[in-house]
Amino acid sequence: DTAVSQTPKYLVTQMGNDKSIKCEQNLGHDTMYWYKQDSKKFLKIMFSYNNKELIINETVPNRFSPKSPDKAHLNLHINSLELGDSAVYFCASSFHRGNYEQYFGPGTRLTVT
Amino acid sequence: SQQGEEDPQALSIQEGENATMNCSYKTSINNLQWYRQNSGRGLVHLILIRSNEREKHSGRLRVTLDTSKKSSSLLITASRAADTASYFCATDPLSGNTPLVFGKGTRLSVIA
């Protein structure tokens, strides 16, 4: 069974559109994360939720809105997509907040044209 | 911002050789973690070393931590073609509610 899954794996869309990426973990972890990895492979934290509560919100445009319906799911909605949003987005989870080892999903490659 | 910096950026070796990657960071930490990323995949956790530990082993991996120099190294012994990947260090800052900070990674190529 996949521990952390993301859908879709690839997403190609036009500027100005709104899109969502879904993430689910079946590890029973309390904490989930969204990261953005740019073309130079630099990985940057965007958001973190602990038991459905937002605990980390880095400097991210408010076009990005995370939603956690329960502690096993953390979805990312992006409004008014821009060319600069093109990147690979990774979801991850950890046992608890406090920077335990993290388990990553396979990534969603977003291309904005 | 505080950030781990891996060195070298890229490393190419022959199968069977050892590979050493280094990570330097700027401020005090709780722990330091190493991750591997195969092309087109998510990161996989390899090893976590706490600030009060100096060395840790896991199979062919050996990690050292020198908090006085704010640096860590990852040694992969007897490398295999399957070790080809990018390797990232991530630091857990000592201060407050701060997330893991990832470095830019070392791209390792192991040639068969």
C-alpha cells in the first residue's frame, strides 16, 4: 500500500486557471506538509498542518490555499495559476510535529502554459 | 535564511567506490537528516542524527555530525549504480516552531 499518495501525478494547465492537488497518507501520522521543488531542485516548505490545524504558513501567495478535511488528507488549491507556479509539488507526512523523519509522496508536476 | 548547503553539487564515481557528500549549516540544530531522491520521485528518508550524536551507521551509509563546525557528512560505501540519485541534508533548527530546512542537494552518479 502506498504510504503517501498524491493525485494527479501530472497537471498541465493554462495561466489563470484554478486547480487542486490531493494528498492522502495512510500512516496514521498527525502532521502533513506541502513543499514546492523548483527546476533547480530546491525544496521549499509551503504549509504544514498538525491534526487539521495549520501550524506553518511560509511566505506563499494567498492564491495557494491548503485544506485539511481530516488528519489523513491535505489538499492544495491554487487560484489564478501563473507561469512561475510551474514546479513539482510534494506532499509529506510525519508522526508528529517536531521534525521527525518525513515520508514523501511521489510528487505532482505542475506545468502552467 | 538558514539553509543546509551540500558539497559537492555533483559527484560522479565508478561502481564500488565510496561516495562522500558534505553538508554545512548556519545555526544550532536539534537534528540533521539525510534524504535521497531518485529522478522523478519523492524524497526518501535515509538517516537522522541528533545534535548529541557524532556518528551513525545504517547499512552502507555512515553519517557524521560535527556541531562545532556545523557540518555533516554522508558516506556511501561500495557504491552501486542504484545509488545514483540526489542526496539532500535537512536541518531541524533549535529555535521554535521552525520547519525542516533542506539544502540544494548533491547529484550522485554511479557509473557501472
